[in-house]
Amino acid sequence: MPSYQKLVRDKIPEIIEAAGKKPVTHILDEASFLSELDRKLNEECAEYQESRSMEELADMLEVMYAIAEARGSSAAELESIRQKKAAERGAFSKRIFLDGVENQS
């Protein structure tokens, strides 16, 4: 039996069954779930960096929403925080790259 040992989307077991195979799964406790979500975010980030595809970027967003919910928040609250930070500190639309900071004498 191939071993995957990773967090998967909710419908993956159904998809495996529809392919005529038997998934072997278990439900994670809260601490393990948070740990696996962090690991999944790193996995999805690496996949995005390799492919630069919008699909992988969407996967990262899905994992971030799951992390927010697992930590007692929501996608809407996460978006609200993002908007507040963008209003206070800006976004990245101007493509500014900071080379350094000089002292004013």
C-alpha cells in the first residue's frame, strides 16, 4: 500500500473510492490538524513557486482559510485584517523594493 501521510481535501477519499480503490484515513486532533495545515501551506507554497500557476495560488488560499477557521477566525476576518493592513501600510501594487535606510544627519 502506498503511504501518503498528508492532509488532504475533504472529497479526496470519495475520489479515491470512485477510482475503485480504498483510502485509509483517520481524523486529526486539533493540535495535529494545525500542525498539518502549516505543513500543507509550505507544500502548496513550494508547488506555487515551482509552477507559478493560479491553481496552486488558490490552493494556498484554501489552506490559509482553513488555518484561520482552525484558529477560531474566518476567511472574512482574515480579509478584513488584510484590508486594514493595506490601508495603513499599503499593499504591493507600486512594486517598491527597499534597498536600505540611511540616517538623516
